[in-house]
Amino acid sequence: MRISSQFTRKLACVSILGFLIFLLSACGGAGGGTSSTGGSKSTPASPAGKITEFPMTSSSDPDGITLGPDHNLWFTDRQGDKIGRITPTGTVTEFAVPTPGSDPVGITTGPDHNLWFTEFAGDKIGRITPTGTVTEFAVPTSGSKPQGITAGPDGNLWFTELVGGQIGRITPTGTITEFPVNVSYPNWITTGPDGNLWFTSYNTIVRITPTGTSTSFQLRTSNTPAGIIAGPDGNLWFTESDTQANQIGRITPSGTITEFAIPTPGSAPDGITVGPDHNLWFTEALGNQIGRITPTGTITQFPLVTPNSIPSMITTGPDGNLWFTETGASKIGYITSGT
């Protein structure tokens, strides 16, 4: 069953065994776009917000999501080997990735006003223009499994190599440099308020300078931190996706860590972003909810419309709403921020 398959893939972020399951199951010229407009259904999630969902095709597997330079949302479709674009009104267009079985995961907007994405199984970094032209760049280390990607403070793109144990840097023209890091399973990555890159890794939050010097900060309770983002308070915020830890973490640029427990046990928080209300918003892959946490640590949760939808990544849209992917339900959703 599809839900069972997607449930297994998200458990890959919960433990080292999960990582190995993921690698065994998930690894394995420019395409024209096909468009469709899906019906949507919405329901009040709580007095604080409203959730709306847009169904994708039955075979899609949306995961990473970001705001594009064209004021649309762009997402990766792992099972379909496509990059998708959805307008704020719900019109979806998808563009094929040239490499079959590429398994695109992370996606971000680059300094060149294109979208950049990782190809987990293809061992490549992809670039797609807002009009849909795709270019691919091979990662030098074979079997590295690129995962997260972000625009860096130096005008380049930076990405993690989940299995390669390295952090990669790619220029807008496609030149790749790799930096070894002495940690296991580099996962998601973001640019920090201190002008460095920060990423999650097994039991660790790591800071790496644009010249490649890394410093590690060990977590007390979590084996598998996942999403990470620079917060509105000058700190980094991250999710702790293993179900035992089940927390949202905050780390200062100097390395002081504070953790906040999520009310729903075993919720498996995954993606995280900053909302227009200056709070942090995150997905709960197994809790089937969207969470909001204030910079002081107060958490509010909003149940999703579709059961077992497995929400994954989340970003702020051009409309002031929070947009997220639902890997278990083949949907893209948004929740109003209340601002």
C-alpha cells in the first residue's frame, strides 16, 4: 500500500536503522511541463488558522518545498522524478528530471534566481529555471546521496551528502567542492545569522564556515535531528525527529542548546521554517499535525485534514501562509498564519 510505503520512508529519519532502511529502499534534456488544477478542500484547523490541501497525481511523492523567485511554490516529487510548481491558487505544473530514478529531495532558490535541488539516488545537483529548463551536475563522490540544500552567504549553493559524510558547495556555474566533516549522516542545512552554514547530523548540530572549517555541538537527547532554519531571534531552530526525543531544539551561534518537548508523543517533527508571524512552524510526520512554536517555546498544534498524510517539509509562501508537502497523501497543503 502507498501509505505504508511512505510511512516507511519517513521513518528513515527516526533512527540509524531507519537510515539504512531508507538507503536500501529509496536508492536504487529538459522536460516539458504538464499542468493540472486539482480540487481543494479546506477546514478550520483551529481558531488560529485554516488548512487547505491540493491533491497531486496518485503517483506523486512531494517532499522538499521552497518559495521560488516567480512567487510560486516549487517542490520535489521523489517517486515521479519531477520538480513541481504550484501557484498560490493551486495550479500544478511538473517538469521531468532527465536522470531516471534520480529521487529529487531538497530544493531551494539560488542567488541566480533559479531553483536548485538534490538528487538523492542520482548523486547529482540539479538546477531548474522558472520556465522549466533542467541542468544536472554530477557530485564527485559516487554514492554520496545528496540530501539538503540551501543558498549560502557566499553566493553559492551548499548541500549535505547523507552517506558521503561531506558538505558540498556548488557555484551557480556548476563547480563543486566537497568538504569532509567528522560526523555521520549530514542531513538538512541552512545559512545561519552568523554568516556560516549549519546542518543537522546524527546526534549533532554542526557549524561549517564558508572556507570549510566545521565545529560540532552534541545533542543530549536526540539521535536524529532533521530540519534546521535560522530563527527570527538570531538563533538556529531544528526538529528532533526520533520519536523518543520528540522535541524542537534551539541552538545559539555560540552553541548553547535548549530543547522544547512537543505535546503529542511520537509526533516525529520533520521540516521547520519561519512564519510571517515571527514564530517557527514545523511538520509532525507521524503526529499528522502542523506545529507552531514561539521564540520563547510555547507550542500550538493544528491537526491536518487528511489522516496519515505524513507532512514533510514546510516553507512560507508569497501569500503569508505556510506551505507544506504531504508525502503519504500525495498533496500540497497550506495553513494560514493568523497574521
